[in-house]
Amino acid sequence: MKLKKIKEILRAEVLMGDDGDLEAEVTNACGADLISDILADTKKNAVLLTGLTHKQIIQTASMSEFAAIIFVRGKCPTRDVIELARENSLRLLRSEYPIYESCGLLYEAGLKAEMNIVIHAYRGKMFFNITPSYIEG
């Protein structure tokens, strides 16, 4: 799916990037507000849907090779964050939709995610978060 189509679906505003940048092909999405979950995601050519707007999110998304960041819940990063995205050639968009609804809209429009497994440790016990929670046969 083209980033341009994602922009339309989420009624998003472009914060960094031009019309040519919106022709980028996106194959997956990751919705997360924890840096550790974002780093655990191994998708390429994916959009990152997040409410995090600090500089670390730009560095994390660049390192993880995301195609774009879409800030949800109407969040808007500061100018220095947008400038860091420009330096890293990272497209930025902003949508008023919350993260859950954004992911649902993209899934419904045909952007199907790969399975992710995120492992958390708490008090010596391991917890697994598998998405999707079922496997189709």
C-alpha cells in the first residue's frame, strides 16, 4: 500500500516529506508506545504508529528502518524532532485517530501485519505477546 493511501485512510497531515515521499510502498504497520516493543519489531517498509514525540523515536525508527512515523492522537513533535527526521530522511505524518483505531483502519483497508512475538520479563517470569493472537490455517 502506498503511503499516500495510508495518509488518506488516516486523514493524516504530512509533517515531513513531499508528494514523492508519499509514493513509498508500505507493507506492514507497527503500533506501539514503548521503545522496547518498537525495537522488538523486525518489519521492514512498515509505518510506525505511536504517540511518542521525542528525539529517541526518530533515532529508533531510523535504526529499525521504518518507512514513516505516524503520530497518533493528534500529537505533534517539536521542530527539533522534525529537523532530526529530515536529517534522517524519515517521513512524518500526524493523525487525530488513536493508535488502536488507526491500526484497525489500516488492517481493514488491506495492510495485513506479519506475526510479531514480543517477550516481556516480570519478576523472573516470561510473558509472551503474540500478534495476531491466532494463526489462520
